[in-house]
Amino acid sequence: MISFQIQDVKDFMNQLLLKTAFDPFLVVEGSVTTYNTFHIDGHLQADYYSSQEQEALGLSERRYSRWQELRPFCLELIKGKRTPLGFRFTFQLSSENTQKLLTQTGSPFSLKDVSGLILNIRYDSAGLFCTTAISWNLFTLDKSLEHSWDQMVQKFLLKQEIAFTLP
């Protein structure tokens, strides 16, 4: 687990809310605090969709909404003349991208071992922070996947030209 403090909040917010950089991530949960606190449960409600829509959206293969699906609603909550008091989002890497990371790094773990590769984003009066985490389906002392995930997030932020420091 590693925590990144984001240096340019405005630039990060543009990347998060106006551009597609974070779109492939799944949203486990989130909240935005402005004049109220708005909670987001990222769990998909498959019964809302017809069977044709479920198939077209690939809902049988995922449990959570993608950021690209929720981003417009979050933008509406956050945009305006006033800065939100705070927000937090728990993102998860998709199973396809998790499998890619496992393969690329030659990890001894399988997709069944990993419940989720997590990226927490938190903004409050202390600043804007991104923190990595892993949710496991087993107990392990092996930190190799954790280090690979930390490095991948760091490369992702650098690729998006998001300035950060390690507090």
C-alpha cells in the first residue's frame, strides 16, 4: 500500500471528471459532500436492465459500474463555483486488467486469489490523496503483487502527467 499526495488538484479534477483517464476503473463506492453528502453504491443492479441490455453491457462479467458510467453524475455534483467539502471514491481495477498485471509481472497469484486491486481517492481539507490497496481472497505474506500494483499506479499517474509526492 502506498499513498500519493496530488500536487495540482485542479489538473487532477480535470483528468478525473472531464477526461477519460479513469474511465476503465470500476467504482466500488463513493461519496461527495457539498451542501449534502451524496453516497454512491457502485454495485450494479442487473435486474434494472433487460437481458439484451445485460448482454450488451457485459453485466454478467462485472459487479460494479465503470467510472465512465458514473462520471457525468459525479461531475454534476462537484462542478460549480464552490469547492466540495470533500469526496472519496473507491476504484477497482477490472478483472481483465488485473489479469494483465498478473501476467505481465509473472505473479504467482491467480485471478481467483485477488478480490480487487483498489485505488482510493480522497479529497478533504488536508488535500487530495490516492492510496493503493489489495483485497485478497486468501492470506499471504507475499508482497510482490502489492509492489507491482503500487508501481502500476505510479506509472499511470505519471502517464497522465498528474504531479504527486509520496508523503
